[in-house]
Amino acid sequence: MDIPAILTANYPGNTWSLNGDDYAGLTWDENNTDPKPTKKTLETAWPQVQYDREYKAVEKARQAAYATDSDPLFFKWQRGDATEQQWKDAVQAVKDAHPYPTPPGE
């Protein structure tokens, strides 16, 4: 469980510090608008935060791969220098190389 990642994602605008990587080291600013989350709350939130982080990483990797692998074929297809199927195959290759993570609970 990545406590800073959970707090950053789910408790924006709140101030806190963490000594170590355990919940016992979490200090919650008394001026925060949200109450200090319990350890159980953080543990429950972790799978979704982890999924969101992995999903964003896949999106970033796909965008980079599209730019170098399939986009050039799209323009070649538009000019008549490649087939539509070649472009579609390149798009599918990017998707196959960078699959989305499984959502929590599935």
C-alpha cells in the first residue's frame, strides 16, 4: 500500500506528513477540512488508486506507441501508400503490447 499516493489522490488540499511507510507514522494536520482517514479506509482505497496509476501509465505508453507505430501508417493510408488494414493492424499491435489493467474487483 502506497499511503502518499492514496492521500494525494483522495485527499487533495489536505496537509500531512509520513514518517516511514506505515500508517503509524502518519501525522494529519489538525487544520485539514477532512478528518484523518483510518488505516482501513486507506487499505480499501489502495486497489483503486493503484489501478488508476497503472491505467494512466498504459495510456501514456499507448500514446507514445501510437505516435511512432500507427500514426505514420494512418497518413500513409490516407495518401494511398499503405492499406487501411495495415494501419488497423498497427493500432491493434499497440493495444496488444500495452493492455489495460484489470479493474479492482473483477
